[in-house]
Amino acid sequence: MILVFDSGIGGLGVVRQIRRHTPQLPLAYLADNGFYPYGEKSDELLLNRVVKLIGEAINMLQPGAVVVACNTASTIALAALRQTYRVPFIGCVPPIKPAAAASQTRHLGLLATPATIRRPYLQDLLDKFADDCTVHSLGTPLLADMAEAKFRGEAVDLAALEAAVAPMFMAGPTIDAVALGCTHYTFLLNELKVLYPGVMWFDPAGAVARQTEAVVARQEQVADGPERAFFTGKLPDLEIMKAALADYGFSEVMVAG
């Protein structure tokens, strides 16, 4: 059993990629929707909550590894999680490296939450992999909400999406590659490609799935377990969510409260 964690539905894009790479691998999903959105919370609050919440899930589920499929949680809590629990952790970071490698104009876009944008960890990535690029970063809380709504079957307002993203493209010369720094944004990729057809978009989900496959391959055995999705807050649209989560292999949905 591998546990995948996110603040909401964003980590399900990582689940989808893990299923493609290792379809036999049993998964559990934990969404901290009771504390969503993460992007506007303080570092101290998030650190304490994420470490405690994942610790409780580890004690209950005994996973062979934990995938922190959330950029904000990874940049804040990954080091503390690794120090606290004797379980392999796979984090999620903005795909700066592949975006920089592909860019011809050397002007990159970065879409993320405000919390991820201000992390020192992000600057370290930029210094290491994109030191010869100009990076136009946009921290916006709007896209995660759009992704959550789309997952629940609502149509994406393309005009609203374009208005939310446009400031990044107005910041300077031609951006030809954009790194998605929030796993929620995976669910808006099709719309973003329609709005900006000449741009290369880089999603972290595939890299996280490949790293998960590598970590699991080093283990002698990963125990089975029921494939359940857990939510820390109430789901007013529970029946809609149950149907959507079944498509990701979760036949049972557990909701707190």
C-alpha cells in the first residue's frame, strides 16, 4: 500500500500517472480538504498539520511509502516528515529542470500557489536548473479552485482562466515553456493548451510517478490493503465525488465529520 497525500484533488493527477506506471500497486489517498486551500496558510500552521496528519495516516495504514503529491506541502514539510517517520517519502516540486531544458527563448513561466512561489526551495531549483533563464512567476489561488470545480463536473470558464494566467505572459518577452507548480493545475492542462497553443506545459505528475516506481522497486514487498480515499472535511457533493473517485480506482470514500 502506497499513501498519496494532497490538500484536495490535485494529487489524483499523480495517482493517474502511478496507475499507468505501476497498475498493480495498491494505493490509498488522503485529501486534507478540511484545511484547503494550503496556498494561503502560514508555514508554521501547515508544517504542524501536515506532519501530524500524515503521521496519523501512517499509523493507521502502515504504507510502504508516502507520496506527498502537493508542492506546497512538499516544500514546507518534506524534510520534517523524513526526520520524523521511518517511511520513504516521495515529494513533488515544480518541473523547472525539464522546462528550462526545453525552452528556446530562455524565458520560462511558473504557475504556482503564492506559498510555493515564496519558498527558498524554489529559488534553489531556479539557481540549479534555470540560472540562464528569466523566470516569470505567478502565484495565484484561483486555479486550484477551478481545478476542484472541473473535477466535480463543472465547465471551466476559459475567459476567467485566461484572465488569471494572462499577467504571467504580460511580464516580459515570449515565454515558450511553463512549469506547473501545483498538482491541481494538471486538471486544467487541456484548457491551458487551448488558450496558449504555442507554449510547452510541464506537469510534475509523471516525474513523481516514476520516482514512486523506483522507490517501490527497491522494496522487497509492498503490503496490500483496501484502496480507499480519505477526506478530512465534509463533502457536500459526496455522491458526485464517489463517482469521480471510482474512475481513479477508489471504490470506498471515507469522510471525517
